[in-house]
Amino acid sequence: MPTLPDYNPNLSPGTLSLAAVNLLHPAQVALGYREVDYRIQQFQAMTADELDAYLLEHFLPIVIAPDRLPYVVDHHHRARAIQMTGLRETVYVKVWENCQDWSRAEFWQLMQEKAWVYPYDKDGQRVDVESIPASLDQLQDDPYRSLAWGVLQAGGYARSDVPFQEFLWGNYFRQHLSFENTEAGFQQAVNAALQLCRSPAVSHLPGYISDATG
């Protein structure tokens, strides 16, 4: 493990540090817990050194908020998986912006302008940003976010750098199909969603593959 400073609210943008995973404040309301479960299995299969190297390479970007807490602005699924495994208490974080001296309104304005916050609940309904859960263990399970992840894994669309890509696809699937959140129901939904991915009607979504039919 490299020698890095522990998280503190005075860190400058660009600084890599170690933060307690339980200290992290999410910037979204929901997760796809099937992806979290996948990450848990991935991390449990690693040695301690392998996990450390992985987490260092895939650090969590954070913004320091006016309440002096680190708000995670990407990779919530990895953070929650680490928390649930209990394999380690800290993760690597990099400061993208330090807003500790800003007003809450200025902070949230930045978060929304940069697309660093996703204030929608497990049903795809918008919520007030101040009602976003204060800790990772309070994040809700959105089955359609899991579905979008499963479809991405199956090649239904391509990964892109558009923020919250899987939520956007998940919301489309939410409007066009329903499923039982069981293993069999989930696989049936993935197959049905793969068919939806072949329609020009989804060409506006990030990662659309125009030749998905081969």
C-alpha cells in the first residue's frame, strides 16, 4: 500500500488519499444490487495485495462538500461492495473539487452542472438532493439499474463515458417491460431487453449499437 495522506477536508483537488469507506457520502439514491453482488464475488476472489492494487487503480472520485464530508461522484457500486465484504476499512479516493467553503446551494449547483449527482430513487422518481442518503448502506435497490448492467454485460449496448449511463438505459427498460426480480425472471428480462436494444427507438441512448442485429 503506498504512503498516502488520510482523508481530511483540507485536501486540494487532484490529491489521492485513503478514506474510511463508512465515511463516504453517496451522490445518488439507488444502486443495482446485482452488480454489487458481482463486485463482492470479484473482490472476495482477490488476495489482499490484488485487491489493494485494484482499488488504487480504480480510485473513487470525490467532492468535498460544505459539511466537510467526501461525496462519491462515481463508482458507488464498488464502494458499496467493499463496505459489504468487510475485507478492508479504507478505499483510495481522489479529490475532484473542494467545496468546503461554499454554500450548500453553490455545492449542489456544481454537482448538477457536472452531472456528479443522480437524485432519483429506486423507482426512477426524482427526489430533492438534500434527501440523498447520508451513507452507502442506505442506498436503495433499483432492479432496473441491475437489468441495465446485465444487458451491458450481455453486449446489448456499449459502455460510454456519459454519466449514469446504466440508469438511463434502466429507465427506458422500466417504461417498456416488467419482470419478477428472481434469477429466472431477471434472465428473461435481460433477453427481452436485448431485443429492445435492437430498435432505432433507443438510438438516443448512450452506447447504442446501430448494428446490434449483426
